[in-house]
Amino acid sequence: MSAKAISEQTGKEFLYKYICTSAAVQNRFRYANVTAETDFDRLTEEHPWLLTQRLVVKPDQLIKRRGKLGLVGVNLDLKGVREWLKPRLMRETTVGKAKGMLKNFLIEPFVPHKQEEEFYVCIYAAREGDYVLFHHEGGVDVGDVDAKARKLLVGVDGKITEESVKKELLTHAPNDKKAILANFIVGLFNLYEDLFFTYLEINPLVVTKDGVYVLDMAAKIDATADYICKAKWGDVEFPPPFGREAYPEEAYIADLDAKSGASLKLTLLNPRGRIWTMVAGGGASVVYSDTICDLGGVNELANYGEYSGAPSEQQTYDYAKTILSLMTREKHPEGKVLIIGGSIANFTNVAATFKGIVRAIRDYQVPLKEHEVTIFVRRGGPNYQEGLRVMGEVGKTTGIPIHVFGTETHMTAIVGMALGHRPIPNQPPVAAHTANFLLNSSGSTSCSLVCCQSEQKTCMPQPLFHSLPSPPFSETGHAVRLSEAQWVFVWNIARLCVLL
């Protein structure tokens, strides 16, 4: 599951289109979007209700607690909305620790109501099922809903009924509103399931004599369900969190990912940062990012992403050149580091993917040297020796400092080296593993175990040899001669015994 936040406008559009409830949901599709390019004359032609109703205006950029932050204009006419927008539209604002530009606003009809008509509803996914939360006092001052709200757990493949909602959730709700609330919550839960929401919060949900009003909404959907929900979702957009701009390079990599059987992901966190990563594998990308943060590099971490699923040389080249282009746009006084890391691949051809990265490094060798970029590489898997060799050679031919390590080095050790927390070894030790053994290179189809023992430096890794058992002998005292296949089998069994 990949839970991604959607805008309030998108969430309400889904709700208005597809909710099945007998409750009278009011103000369906009555919203207007405003950006810096908005023509208000045309906007009023498309939404004539803007000229006749009192209005509410607020930013629609995944910002929480907008009311308490003074980011909601209430009970205004259209002229008042435009005046309210002037000091805010396309202005930088700080929300918590995030700084960002307010550039997308939502206008809706103002709904006069009483405080006791505000309620809180939330549905979210958990391992054991889906939780439905309800509190009879909604609004900006709802407080700690986890502690205050009534909860109902709907197990996996379970169903929700109006009776269970009334019994478990609506004990403190007004009696005259229980029926309409129960019916709406059941319809909302069914919508949540059908459209693969993972989080759906309405606060406040207003219930008056005229019906139900969805005033504020926050939602996330499971992006991996796109192939199931495409007909209903349409071309849904996933806006970036407030304070992080959407970059064309991210869209470019997302397009590559969509056209490939491999996985290519890129998220820019701090384009001015000095620590950049190019990590193979989704799990490894998390490990490397966590290690960078643990070692004090959180403020300098520039990006997050991964390439995996056996991408081709060309796909890796396109991915790598995008990252190199981004990291060579602004200089850093301390220089920059690029961590090309990964665990031990199962089926990805490391040599092929590294050749794509090497091509990108050659293309960007001049700006990489100008920006004083140091590269740290750690990788294992099929053909990784060739990949590391090619990577080491490009460092020598281009003059870019590239430190190359294989499976003999812990996967996160290069992070400590890159951040200056541990020394960089000149000659990394050679790993002792089955990929290093050499079979008999002669034309003979058999190999004497005694012969191999006398030529231990070429037949097997030195660290394991002294732990191998003595050569097998027949009853006559002669050394047993094994075929090549038999020798490989015996050698590996012996090695396994040593490791155990």
C-alpha cells in the first residue's frame, strides 16, 4: 500500500460523485479553485453562485489546522475574498517548520450553523482493519480526537451497519440527528472502501435541518489501486506536502517509472543540500536515509529515491543524469557527496546498471569536479565485480574521487565515510565468498583434491582453506579423484560447515 494525500477539492469531488446515502448532502460540487492565473470574470461565469452567496476561502495545499493559523476567510462576499487573497496569494508562509508559497485556494459557500451542529468523523486503515472515529463536538477546537472520540473497528472484509454505528459511535450525539448521522457514516465508509481510501477525515461535519454539509476534509488514497479505480479516480493528482515544491525532474522520473517494468523513484527534499543518494532498492533507500539522519545529515539530505527491479542500462543512465544535473546546479562551500549504495542484488545485473551510471558520470565530469563532488559506491549482486571495476576506472580516467566497495564492506559504512565519521580505507579487503573460487582451467574433466590442496592460492579463498576437511582417501590409501561438478559440490558443503 502506498498512501498518498490528495487535495481537499479532489476528496470532495470523489465524495460528491460516489457516496450512496439517503442523507441530503448539500452544496455538491459548489467549489471554485483560485490560483495566481485565475481570471475572476471567467470564474464567475463558470460559478455564478460566487456573486450571490456568502463565501469561505482557504488554501488547499495539505495544510493542517488552517483555522487556527488564520488561513481561513469566513463569511465574505466575492470582493472580500479578493481582498483577503491579496496579502496571501503567492506569498511565502511558515507553517510549523515548513516554509512554502500559498498558491492554490478553494472558495466554497459559507454555511451558517450552530456549534452543537458540528461533528467530527474520521476513518483510517490499520493492520487489523479500519477504524471509524466519531466525536459529537467537532470544529477547530476538537482537541485530541484519539483520546476523546468513540471508536469502531471494522475488521478486514467486515461490514458496517447503522445499528453498530448508533451503538458504538453515536452514544453522545443528539437523538434527533442519530439516524441521519448513522446513514451518512455507513455511506462514507462504503465510499472509503470502494475508492481505496486509507485516510478520510471530515471536521467539521455539519448537520442542520437542511441536511449534511462537508465543510473541511483531509484524505489519502492507496495509489497502488490506480488500476482498479482508474475509471472513478480519473487522472488524480498527488500534490506535494506544503513547503516542498513539485519539480519537473520528479515528474520526469515518474514518467520513466510508469513506462518501465523497473522501479524508478525520486523525491527532492533539499535541492541545496550536499548529501545526495542514488540507491538500489526500496528497502535500502530507507536504510541509507535513516543512517544519514542518524549521523547528523538530516539538514543536508538533498533527495530520496531508489532504482530497482533490474532497470536497463539506458534507464539507469536517464535516472543518474537527472540526479547529477540537480546536484550540480548550486555549489556548496563544503563540496558535495554522492552515495551510490545498495545491498546484495538478487537478479539485477549490477554491471549493466553501473554502466548506465558511469555514462552519466562521464557526461557530467566537468560540473562534478567544479562542484567538488566525492562519490562513494557500495554494491553486491550478479556481475557486481565488473560493475565495481568499471566504476573504479571512471574515477581514475575522469579525476573524480570515487571510493568503491563491495560486499566486504557493510552497506551503510560508506555513509560514515561520506560524512567524515570514519576513515576511508585505501585498499578494502577482498571478500571471502563462493563467487571467488576458480575451477580447473585445464582441459581435464577431473580435478584432484590433493592437487587443489597444493595449489590453494588459486583454487579457493585463503581465509576458508585452513578450515576445510582433509582430502578424502579410498581404502587403498590413494586420494579420491573427483569430477569438476563433484568438487564444486564438496567445496561448497565444506564451506557451509565452516560458516555454521
